[in-house]
Amino acid sequence: MYNLTTSTTFTGVFLAPAGTGMWGANQALNDKDKAIDPSERLPIRGVHRASFDVKLVDRAGRACIARGIDLRTDTTFEIRDRDLTDCH
């Protein structure tokens, strides 16, 4: 489960094993309207317990990456505006 606490709506949520850049399927498609609004929770499917980088893509196509999200012991996490780096 992923809880978005940023101020932006995202249409793309991709996970990759930390440091690999090997992005998986768009997890935003798990949401009923295929977009993640601020303060919305998103079910994450098809990933194993590990450390991940998360790429978020907004409606304008701008992508930001949050690095080193630890899902080894807990399957829930939050991403806040300050966690987003490497935006372009």
C-alpha cells in the first residue's frame, strides 16, 4: 500500500529494485480512475519485499524519483513532496 501525501496528481507510479532503473508496470493502473490524487492510497501489486526506487509521472509528463523506499519489513510507505528528487 502506498500513500501519496504530495500536492500533485500522478498518472504513473513505477517501482524498480533500488539502483537498477528497471521499472516495472504502472501501479497507478491499480486505482479505479488510473490516477493517484493527493492523500490517496494505492494498492501495490506484484512486487516482492525489497528496497525500491519509485518513479512518479504527473499528467504533464514530468517524472520525479524517490530513492531507497524500504519494503523489506513493511508493505506500506508514504512519499511526500520533499522525498521527490531528480525531477525532469
